[in-house]
Amino acid sequence: MLIQPYLFFNGNCQQAFDFYRDALGAEYETLMRYRDSPEPPPPECAPPGWEDKVMHASLRIGSLRLMGSDDGSGQTARPQGFSLSLSVPDADAADRVFAALADGGSVIMPLGETFWSPRFGMLTDRFGVGWMIGVEA
């Protein structure tokens, strides 16, 4: 079994995934728009004007696959109650990734040494997604 995070956005999935690609050195595996679907999407998922919105996207970040889409139902709220936890190899990588993801977002816990990690911090990015960045001890 494998758990893979899937994020829903209110029409800005492309901007979010481009941001994650650049901030994390990720690469697209899949980017499918609603207009690319072999079957018409249900109107409650893709209202008129959403043809160019993201139906499904997949990014490869190291060994992680981050997936997401634009949800046209109007039911998507800011994510809460969880964070994506990203382990990086060293303090330099932590500094770089943390600064990139924090750009336009808000820092919850600045990067610093903790009893469990030589470098750990928490933030919410500009798209409302929580992140924990840490170097394994």
C-alpha cells in the first residue's frame, strides 16, 4: 500500500504545481486539463469556463508523488488539520526549500534546531497548504 497526497484547488492548481515544481525541483508526470478528458466531466465538477483548468496533475518530488486538481464544485476549502512533511538531506537543502515554499506564505515555526532534528520548521505556503521541513537526525 502507498499513501499519496492529493490536493484540491479552487482554480489555481496549475499555479500551485508550477510553484511546487520550481520550489522543490520537482517534475511533472501528468498534467491533464478538463478539455483533454476523453469523456465530458460532470457539470458539477467542471462548470462552464473550466475547460483549461486542471483535471489531474502529478508531480514527482524525490520518491514522493504529489497529485492534485481544480475542483469546480465550490466545495473546496483551505486545507486544515494536516501538513505535508518533507525530509531533506541537510541544513542547506532545508534552508533553500523552506525559503522557497515560504515565499508569499506564512512561517509558523522558523527553521531551527530541535531535539529531533538539526533543522526543522513549519509554514503555510501561498496556496494555504501546510508544510513541515526537516533534516533527519
